[in-house]
Amino acid sequence: MSAPPSATAIESDVVTFSLLGQPVAVRSKEPQVFAAYRRLYRHFPEIPPTPEAHLVEIIEHANDESGHWEALVEYLPSHRHATLGQALHRAEVRLCSHALLHSTDVIGLHTSTIAFGDELALVTGDSGSGKTTLTLSLSARGFPVDGDDIAVLDPLTGLVRGMPRCFHLDSASIEMLAEQGLDVDSKQVCEGFLTPGDVGDGHMLPRRVRAIFFLTPDNLAEPIATPIAHSEAAAKLDGQTGPRHLPSLELFAAFSTMLRDARCFELRRGPLGTTADLVIGTMKRLQEGAPL
């Protein structure tokens, strides 16, 4: 096992970002690593190197047949990866987790954020429910994606902002998205590393939530969006929240503030294209004030 990286020295081969106010750093000798992370964190400040930053390191092993890239992540075993994108993804997960763990003034939500003008649609659901492919299908229809997996809620204002994460896609998802008009291979920064900025960046601005869709892993002939009460939505959100920095009463008060102007739906998935069209149609009627 390789030794974990250390941030005890300020080095020239380190790029540092302020992610939710937390300094996080990437060390590498490869310019393409910095280009990829600058693309990912484009809406978060790049700051001078500091020993206090949480550091990950990306190393190339050009002559290693077991994997060409290694991600050194503090507290986790070293792992070799066949592609740079896989190594970047492993390190990115750690940086995001660190920022959320130490940012006690926001609430982390397991949800995607899609911009519809000045408002957001959130799509949430358990892993494997199809959230990522639905989110990217919406981006293929021209709706910018702020984030795929994590969003942050300001408990005081009720506004939500997407978090920069790279999309995790298998070959089946890539094929389905190609049918929706999104060529993943031509969009991604490098193999296995597709960012929100590559598919229609929504600039990750804090926005009001207009609708939340709780996606279920059904496979119906036609998708169905069933309205649910705010109380049920808050209970569902409670299961998709972490890390938990607030007591339950304060957490549910923050959900209430966020949901004040929102409509909530259980979305039973059908074919990918018609499911995306249902989300778009629902959002348009809500924004126009038309009956559902």
C-alpha cells in the first residue's frame, strides 16, 4: 500500500480550491489532471496552496501493466486504475465528502439539480434508480445540469446549489444516452470523467426549488408522476441527507423552507425519453401556473 499524501509542505505541483469554503488540493505532475479538476471546480475559487488543505494525489505509472494511474487518498487504500478518469473520480469522491463533512452551515442532499431558468428541478432516488441517466437525458434536451449526485441546501434561505461531481456511467447508460442525442465520448474531459460543465453548465447558482421528483426504479410502459404531500417529501429527503450537522427539528424546518414554493412527486420511471419529457412538461406547467 502506498503512503497517503501529506499537505505539510506548499508545493508548486499542487492546485488548491475552496470547495464550500473548505481548502482541498490536488497534487500531480500531469497538466491534464489540473485541467480536469479546473473544469470540474470551475465555479469555485482557486486559492493559493496552504498546508491546511485536504490533499489527494494522482500519479501516472506508465510502465505498470496492472494499471496506469494511481489515486492516493488519505485514509483509503491505494488503488491502481486503467484510466485517468477512474483515478480522478476516486479522488473527487474523497474531496467532495471532505467538504460536506466540514461544511456545517449547509445541508447535503443526495439529489441531482437541473436548471429550468431561475428555478431548479431536483431528481432524487436510491442508487440504481436511474437518476444519472434521467439527469443527462434532460441535459440532452437543453436543460443545464448543476450536479448529478449531491446538492447543498442553505437552511436559512431554502435555496439549493448543485455540487460539482463527475458522472458515473456504465456502458449501458452511455448507449441509452446516445439514443437520446448525448454523445458521452465526445463530451467528457477524459475517458471516464464527464462533468456538469461538459453537458450544459447551469453555473451552480443558489436557486429556488420548483419541483422535486422522487424517482423509483420501476420499468413501466409509460412513466407516472404522482403528487405527494410536503410532509411525505420531507420524510423522504430525511433519508437522502448527509452528513447530518443539524438536529432533526432544525433539519425539517430547513426542508419546510425549501419546499415552500415547490411541488413534490413520486416519479415511477418508464422509457428514458418519455420520462424526461414528463419531467419537462410538469416543470413547464408549474412555471406557467397551468393545472397539472
